[in-house]
Amino acid sequence: MSLFRSKLLPFVCLAASISTAWAVDKGGAKFTPPSIDSIDAKQTVSDVTVAVQPYRSESSAKTAFGKVNPYEHGILPVLMIIRNDSKKTIRLTSIKPEYISPSRDRIEPTPAAEVKYARAPSRPNMNPSPIPGIRLKGKNPLAAEEIEARGFSAQMLPPGESAHGFFYFQTGYQRGARFYLTGVQDASTGQDLFYFDVPME
């Protein structure tokens, strides 16, 4: 790595961290994730810790998405918190998270910006039009700005820093499911470092 790039890297990482923090909180009220140490579903490899927590209940969803509970509309939000206690900056631009069911089905997340286009289970029309033959369309609850704003978007993670955000899976929660993460890289070499296989219970 050139001297210029080595000096520039900390500033790039800082900018990425600031951008990520803003993106997480720009949708409505500020979202404060739980402490990574308070989450049971976590794994530490080479001084990097990944913790995950599904948000299914009305109360948990309210803390992150306000009035909308994505799980009621066919989307399972999974919060991921990653903390870098190593001495290396890690790159997160190539990460690949997967939800692995007990039957070993592998489900990739729907990008946060595309969740609003996901097809939720049909519900009865509770707002009929006064004009026969015309049905009024209600607001799409999955278009809530908090859903996209809370999506995981960190790109770099300097030593001693942490980042958090949601991944959105079009699936129901199942006991025995796992969160599988690959693509965590050493920022200086671009080499994949390791993978995480976290039981979600």
C-alpha cells in the first residue's frame, strides 16, 4: 500500500462510520440498539464479535420502526451488531448474510431499499370505496422510511469501533435457525478473514 493510501485510510473509515451512524438514525426517532454484550446470540472470532437479534414482537419492532412491525407483513428484521476489537480495520462491503433454516434452506436478505416492494400476505380490504367496483389502496406499511434507514450500511470498521443495522429476510422465524455471515475482509489486503455461524436463540 502506498504511503498516501495508508494515511488516507483512517479518514475514509471515519467518514464511513459517520455516514453509517447518520443513515441508521435519519428515519424518524433515533434508534439505540441493545448492548452487544447483552445479546446471547453472538460469536467472536479473532477479536471480532457478531451479535444478532430478530425483531418479531410488537414491542421490539416499535423501538426500531415506530408504528410498523415488518414481521406482521412477511418480513423478519434481524439486527446485526459487529464490534471490532482487533488491531486491523475490516471491510464490510462484500459481506454476505444468510438466514439458514433448521432444514438447511438458505435465505438471502432483501435489500433495505427493496423491502417496500416485497409482497406481503394479502389482507381483507378494511377500507372499501363508496363507489361500487372501486377499491381504495391503503398505504404500504413496508414503505415506512425507518425500514430503509435502519438497514445495515457500514462499509469499514476501524479497530475499537462497532456498527449496527438490520437485514430483512422474507421468512418466518424458526427455532433452530442460524445467521451465517461471510465476506468480512482485511481492509489492507482485501483477503477474507473468517465466517460467523450464529445460532439465533
